[in-house]
Amino acid sequence: MAKVRVGRVGEQIKKELSQIIQTELKDPRIGFITVTGVDLTNDLSQARVYLSVLGSEEQKEETLKALARGTGFIRSELGKRIRFRHTPELLFKFDGSIEYGSKIEALLHSINGRSGE
């Protein structure tokens, strides 16, 4: 039963974080971000937030720095929107699965293009 609750809370956090990052944060260093997933500890004390960012490696690093500076604001907004006894600590990480998938898709297209000749 606890795992179901952790999963539901994680999905709610993902939804709220997406909205907070896109509408509330005014930092120009933050580019186009997609929150791809949230992993919560069983006691809801930490949340690993996985992000997909479009842009170069330098833009991704700047985005991560901007999010790190805004973590306090993001946590307070999250606490206002979702009633927690203790708002989880947020750890932002890059999710490379979308880039990896695009790379694999491009490789498959290049293979299919050659075999069709």
C-alpha cells in the first residue's frame, strides 16, 4: 500500500513541478524543460527529479545551476500546492533517455535508408 501512495505522490509532484518551472520561475537561464519523472524515497524525504532539457551541454549546465538556485522557491511553492508534513528535498538530475532514443531512431533511419537502395 505504501508503494502505491509513493507513486501517486510522485506523479502529483511531477505535475506540479512542471507547472511551477514553466510558469513561476523567471530565470532567463532556464530553457525548455520537461520533467520526465520523479523518484521518491519511501519516507517522502527526498525526491529525485529527472529533467529533459533541449540545447547544448553548456545550456543544460546553466539550467541545472538556475534550478539549484531556485530550489528553495520551488520547494516552498510545492509545499503550498501539495499539503505535506515535510516537503521533500529536491535533487535535479538529467534524464538522457529522450536523447538516447532520438540517437537510436536516427541510427535506425540511416540503416533503413541504406538497405532500401
